[in-house]
Amino acid sequence: MGSKGLTYGNSRSRHCHLVYVSFIPSRHSLSNGSTDLVISLQAIEGKWPMISGKLVKHVTAALLASVVFFASASISTGANPNVAILAFGLFGAQSVFESEAKGAASIMAQRLDASPVIVRANTKTRGDVTIASIGDALQAAAERMDRDSDVIFLILTSHGSQAGVAVQAGKRVEILSPIALAGMLNRAGVRHRVVIISACYSGVFLGPLANDDTLVITAADSDHSSFGCQDKVKWTYFGDAFFNTALRHAADLKSAFAMARTLVSRREKHYGLVASNPQIAGGKNIDILLREKGGAQATGHQP
């Protein structure tokens, strides 16, 4: 930790003395987590000042105040993780995926007071999103985060198959597989992750991604289609149920998922469709972090 300069002097005197309070870790402090505190006194003109008992008291008080300040700042940072959101509409031939990515990111950002919020989408005239650009965006976001304490949300909306999700723009079509996505997230190095995938067969992502530090929510299981992938509509069935409806009312992500799953099931039954069976897995430690973040934005409880 760097030095903090404290200026002492008399308004009637031509000279002020600087007292530098330095936090210098010793070999002992590196092993047990403590820090040796060293006070060095130096005059501006190269002369050692006369140190009175009163000055020593002032320095000691300032030093203790600094210790309390830095300890409090550290606790605050750990207990209030930042949330970053990255949302991608991957299939350019249908506008619903761009619309869903934008809407999902906006609603999630408001609920979690997130920053940064990054939204990118392929369209009929623009092909900004590739598998490589998703990896680059994850890496760039991670570099601005506390990789151990913050939470990154990744939202993907597209067509899917049991091989993964489609990344399409014009004639270019790629398949982002569960293993490839797991590799991207691991390389980015952010420990706590929420991955939400709105696509057919998106349950294939659960096994490679879900764990205590990674919550995965998908629009379907690994054997079924999801619905609502139509051009010029704003939401898929799952996106409308989870982002546009449940997240506006539910207390937390898992409650929102439960509500969304019920809404999707009712809609599918109404139209005589085979159940998509949305899935959720992992995220034990995500629940703890988002509770620590506190407030209405994180938990959904209104003040």
C-alpha cells in the first residue's frame, strides 16, 4: 500500500514539515496477513523536525484512522459485488433475438444496478457477433472486474440444437458449443457467473457450465425445442416469461425462474405444444453474493 502524506506546521512559520505514514509489509506480515506500520519523519529542507509528544499523538490518531478507513473500504468492496451484464442476440435473420437481448439486458441491469452493460446483436444488415467476439467481450469485461468477488451475467438468445447455439449473420453460421463456451468463461477468469440461454435444446449447456459458482438457466432441456422465435416479435416465450414478466415481480433469480417456467408451461399447453421444460442448475454461491449486494435491485424486495 502506498504512503499517505500528512502536513503539519504553524501558520506563522515559513516551514512546514511532512510526516509520511507508510504501510510496509514485512516477511512476518506476508505469512500471517498482518501489516507492520512504520512511521518515517522527514523535513522538507533535509532537517529532522523536533517531535513533540502532542505531534506523536496526532500522528498516531491519523494512522489509526487510516487503518480503520482502509479496513472499512475492503469490507465494503467484498460485501457489495459489482455486476456486469453481457447480452448477445446471435441469430441475425430474425429480429426477435436482437430485441430480446436488448430487453433482457435492460431489465436485468435495472434490477441489479449493473455496470457495465454490454449488448451486441447480429441483424439482417449487421454481423458484429461471432464466437471470437463473444470471447473477446468476456475477456475485456473481466479485465475491469474483481475476478474473485464480482458477478458476470452472460445472456445468449438464438436458435439452438444439441450441438449448441447458432451464431448467424448473412451466410456465415457458427455453432457455439457448451465446451467452447465453458472454455471462454474459464479463460476470462471471473469466478462467479450467471449464464442465461434462450434457445432450443439449451439444456445441453447445464453439464459443462453449472457448479456452485455458476448459475445456468436455459429456455429448454437438452431434448426439446423452445418457442416464440418469430421475426418482428419482441420476445420468445421464455424471454417474455422470465425477463419481461417474472423478473419484474419475483424476489430473486430462482423465484423468477419458477414463475417463468409456470408461465411458459401454460402458454405451451394453450397452443398444444410439446413442453420445452426450462432448466436451472448450480449457483449456490451466487445466491449468497446477490443477497450480500442487498437492496431492492438485488433481491427484488421493495423498500
